[in-house]
Amino acid sequence: MKKILSLPLLAFIPAVAFAQTAGTTGLAYLVIQIKGLLSALFPIAIAIGVLAFFYELIMFIVHKSDDKAEQFKKGILFSLLALFLMFTFFGLLNVIANTLGLQGAVGAGVGANQIPSVQL
């Protein structure tokens, strides 16, 4: 039981390590932290959603004549709904971050002029 409770807490370790973000407080800080966490977890969640969709689709095709076909139809619908909600939530979070002027805060990537280089 301890392992199950401690795994979600590991996701907040970067938030604790970078706890002092310069010049941001309140809602802006919260949006930066949530956006950073979701930027890391978003590709994993999308991959799981796509795999679930294709699993349900393949199982529906295999069991097309069985009684289980209705169950797999519901699975296909729920996986599509989950993917839609994930994209919607992440898009809404980006809109809020851009509205607050936090577009370069976390998860924006590294610009070409920020990559270190070595002169030979």
C-alpha cells in the first residue's frame, strides 16, 4: 500500500526541487507547475490512450460475432472520449498559460540560441 501511495508523490519531486521560480506567485506559479507536470506526462498518457483504442478495436474485430462485441464498442468509445478530454484539457491549460503570459515558463523547449556550443 505504501508503494501505491508513494508513486504519485514522485511526480511532484521536480516541483519541489524548482520551488523558487523567480517572479511568479499564486495562480501563475500553480499554472507553471501543472503545465510542467503535464508536459512530462502528456506523451505517455496519449500513448496509453492510443494503445487502448487499438486494443479495443482489434478485440472488437476478433469478437465481432460474439456477445462481447458491445463491450468492446463501449471500450472504443471511452478510449476516444479519453483522448479527446486529454487534448482538450492540455489545450485549455496552454490557453490559460498563454493568457497569463507564461508561454515560455515550462515545457516550451529549448530555443536554437540557447543550445551551448564549443568553439574549436
